[in-house]
Amino acid sequence: MKALEIDEANAEAHLALAMELHWYERNWTASEQEYQRAIALNPKSPDAACLYSWLLVPLGRKDEAERISGEAQHLDPLSQIGNFTPGSISVFTRQWDRAVGQLRAAVDLDATYWLDHVFLGRAYEQKHDFPDAIAAFEQALKIDQDHAEIWSALGHVYGVSGNTAEARKILGKLQTPGSSQLCCALQRCGGIRGTRRRLAVLRLAGARFRAAFLLPSNLLCHRCAARQFAHRSPFHRFEASSKPA
């Protein structure tokens, strides 16, 4: 990476490399080393610690992930990603009641962060509390009405709760030709009953999304949300999309 050739002590460059190794190359050993290096160079920033905790979950190190995400939250009590991450870890580790409590606390602190609402909706969905799940996803759409991950999450909960008419409408929206939203369509077609319909979505998306993902299938689109990041902060896109117009 050119930035590291210029300045090996650049914490953000190490973090960017860690994300590349984590999300794309799935080189978890090298990714962990880069996360740790980024944290050592900038120990007061919660960003690297939050992303590092996500790496630890699929490695089976749940307790460590919870500890590190908690420490990151205390580094900056007003950080959106810092307050979101402990709840996301609970979702990844299927601790639904704990996730609801953590994410509701994050929403109470700052209701403008779309990921809080999306993961809160996922936790409610897994508890079969479909009305609250739908309400959470709809709240996220008030923050970013064009975000494919939010629409796909809402479509899925409609599907699994039996409202297949609304689910099919949303699936159609996500199948816009040439759209990157096909990944979300692929993710969420499981909520639609009907094998032919689901296979059509899989054929359409399969050529572009054959890679194995780190997260459980109902969470894999979080990878899509992290696909791009700006030079200033790897969470710039998350933060920008959470701010009201």
C-alpha cells in the first residue's frame, strides 16, 4: 500500500489494509496484525477497535470481541460506531435480548444512525417480534430512504412474517438491472416463498456474488455496507448516510 510506503506509522493506512485483508482477502491472521498495529498507533480512536471486534466473532473469540467493543465504546461515548458495535456483536453472536437493550440505548443516545435501527430490527426479527422489527427498519428508511440494505431487511421481515405481497414488491425494487442492490436481493430472497422466484434471483446475482462471506447469511449484507470507505475515516460513509438532510 502506497500510504504505508510513505509513512509506516500511518494508523489509518494500517486500518485500511486490515479491512482489505479482512473483508476481501479473508486473510484473518494478517488482518488481525494490521488491526492491532492500527490500534497501537492510534489507541484513542474507536474505529480500529470496533472493526477488530468484528473480525474476532467468526474466529470464535466472542468474549474478546465483547471486551474490545466495550472498550472502544468508552473511548468516545458520543461515537456512533462506538455505541453501535457492542449491539452488533450481540446480534452476530445471537444474543437477541442483549442486542435489543444495547441498540435501544444507542438509539436513545443518537437516533440518526441508520445501522442502529437496522440491527435493532434484525434482533427483533429473530425474536419473532415482527411489528417492532418492521418499525425499526421503517425508522432506518426515514434516515436513508434509498439504502438497499434497509429495504432488503424490511423485505425479509415482511416475507418471514407472511406478508409476501409487500416482500415481493421490495424484492422487485432491489432487482433493478445493473444495480449493486442485487447483493441485497440475493441476501434477502430467503424471505420469499416460491422456489422458482428465488432461483431467478440467485441466477441473476450469482455471477457477481459467488464469494464465501464471513457472516451468517442473514447478516452478510453488512459486508456490502463496509465495501467502500473514505480517506478520512473508514466509517465516513456510515456517518454521512446517518445525518439528516
